[in-house]
Amino acid sequence: MSNDQPPSSPPERRVLPFRRGPVRPPVPPVPDLAKYERGKESDDYRHRMIVNVAAFVFVLGLIGAGVWLVDKMAQMRRDQECVLSGRRGCTPVEYEPQRR
């Protein structure tokens, strides 16, 4: 069974020419931002670094408090599991013997 027709090929593709519209200058989204710009002389490097250090110390404090809180919650969970399992002496009681 021979076929004299070539195998079917994809439809012919053609490139359409690009049509440019009229060239217009870009329009800014707001009229003028010059009133919000700062000059180079108003940059206070020392103040900015002090604020950065203060923010860094604050973040370190938050991280430390979070680690302490997680540790306390884990210790409380261990103590609660020990008590609920029926064991005694789950939490160590520190005392100092009286000297006579």
C-alpha cells in the first residue's frame, strides 16, 4: 500500500510585520517628585549607624527571649510528661543543708 502523497506537514507559518505606533515620550505616573528628594548633604551617616546598631541589639534581644521561652516550654513539657506518667521526683529540688 504505497501512498504518492508526502506526509502531512504542519501548516505553513509566516511572520507578520511589526507595526510601530507614534513615538511618544514616557509619561511619569506622578507629576513631580523633586519636592520629596533629599540632597546629599542631609545624609547623616553616624545617626543611621547608631539606629542600625540599636535595631540589631533589639533583634538579638528578641531572638534571645524566643530561645529562652522555647527552652522553658520544653522543660515544662518534660516535667508534665514525667508527672502524668506516674513517676515521682520529676523535678529536682535544690536545697542547702542547715549547718549547726
